[in-house]
Amino acid sequence: MWVDADFPGGNGVVLSVDGDTVAVERELRDTQGDWFYWAFRVRGCGGRTVRFRFPSEQRVGYFGPAVSHDRKHWEWLGVRDSCDGFTYGFVPGEDEVYFAHNMIYSAGMFADFCAEKGLAPERLCASRSGRDVPCVRIGGGERVILLTARHHACESTGNYVLEGALDGFLQKIPEGFSVIAVPFADYDGVMAGDQGKNRAPHDHNRDYPIGGGASIYPETAAIRALLDSGRVEYLFDCHSPWHLGGRNDRVFLVQKGDPKPLRAFGELLAAAAAAEPGAMSYDPADDIAPGEDWNSADPDFPSATNYGGKQASMRLSVSLETAYFGTEENRFSQEGGRRLGRALAAALRVWIGTNL
């Protein structure tokens, strides 16, 4: 048996092996405080039943781990021993299996999507490690809809939503608009399998100083330049919330500033999601208004949507949070996330059509 995290997005360390029981744990790296993301590969276990356990109860979701054989197609195991572990029966010949806290979305998956749809990724910037950070543009209008995801590297549900939104806009873009998508705002973190959340000295979604000052990450500096261009009218920053529980099991929107646009758009999104077969459901009652719960009312809070919301051109700047797992009645799936993204595109087309 061989257990490792040596692949893009991998995160984990083996603490001990005792027969068919493996103790594993996530790596925090430069995250301050606890976080929960992990992803590892197991090889050479065909025909064996192995229990994997974590030293914390905040590691495994309601439906067990996400399981894949190719890191592209993910399914929930469906069961967990408890919130700190799971057991997997490897069938004979099943010699390489990937397990993860959530359904990973890799850079390779985005490249495959672009190839399938005939999109040509562009270079947003070079990351700190020198990687070319991808973005895509569709449409030729001067007015811009900006879609971003992975400001926190582990929050992969947002990529499925972003991909679905792009697919929806490929069917029809509002007249006079173009769509720019930045799928990996922390590209190095996504490739390395970092938590990304609460990264020291601050994470990518705290790298938008209000009122001046430089960003420390190349990706956020490049996104700021887009926002500063005066052309971006709509910003949707896609995230995953905390591990699980309460509102974290659902889809919700978060906005700074005036809550009225949030409520109005939320009604459109709820209707569009209900009309999109297979989409994760959304209820505006779950949204977080400014100053509510963890949504800071600080006017200088240095997040992407707060920075975007202060641009004179901006009409709507919101975060869309999509649960890692969902609920029994509303489970997250790859296709459910994509269809939610298509609903987002449909809702925004209606919004733009009535708010010219």
C-alpha cells in the first residue's frame, strides 16, 4: 500500500499505518489556524478494505469523501464511519484511487472545458512561481462581466459554478458585454493543494487594499487592474463556505454595501435555479447582508467584492458561496454546480435586460 499527495491539488500526510488502518491528516502549510482541506492518492490496495482516520472530527463530510480514479470525475463515497474517518473496500485490480475532502476542480479540467468549447485561454499574469495564470474572454463588448474563483485555493465548488456560467454565456451574452473569467485567483495554491484560506500574512481575498496600497499577489494585482479599468459592471466571486453545518450546507450570496440589489438579484437567481433541471437549489433567505454573521460591515474590508463594489462602473459586486457537500435533498455534484452556474448566467441576462 502506498499513500501520497504528490499530484496537483494534493494535500495530506500519513501519520501512521497499522495493518489496514491508516491515520492521515491535512497539511496547513502557511494557513493560520485550523482548516480542513485534504486530498490523497492510494495505490496498491486492490482487494483490501482499509480504514482511513483523521485526528479531528472536522475532516469528512456528510456523504463521506469524494472519490475519483482520474481526478476529473468525482462521486461521493456515500457513507462515512464518522466525521473523522471512512472505510473503503478496494476491488481487485483497483490499484489507484483518489480521495478528497471535496470534489476537486483542477487546472487540467478547465483546459479541457476550454478545448471542448473552442475557447482560447489567455495569460492573466505570471504567478509568484512563474506559472502562466489563465483567464478567458468571450464576447467583444466594452462593458464587462467578471467571474472569479479560488481566491481561497481549496474552494473548488466555485469552479463548477464558474464553468457553468461561462457555458451559459456562450449560448447568449448580453448585448454590448464581454465576459472575463479568472478561474484560479490563487493559481500556485491550487496547483500545490494549499488551504489558501487565512494564508499568512494574508490570503488572496484580503489582498485588495481600499484607498491605495499594493497587492502582494500577482493574480490579485491583475484582477485589480481589470476592476480599475472602469469597464467592469458585474463581479461574481465564487467561493465555498466553511466545512459544513447551518447556512454552510446551502448556496448563498454575500454583498457589501446596499443590500437592495442583493435581494433583487437573489429573487432572479432563485427562479433561474428552480428552472434549471439538476441545479443546486438556492433560497435568498440564506444570503448574508452587510454586518450580518461574518460579513464585515467595515467599509475598508480588503476583499475582491468590496474593492469591486467601490468602482464607479460597478452595478453589482457579490460573492456566491456554494456548499462543499449540501444536504441530502440538495447534494453538491459536479453537474449540479455547473447547472447552478448556468442559472447564474440566465439570471444576470434578465437583470441586465431590466436594469439598462
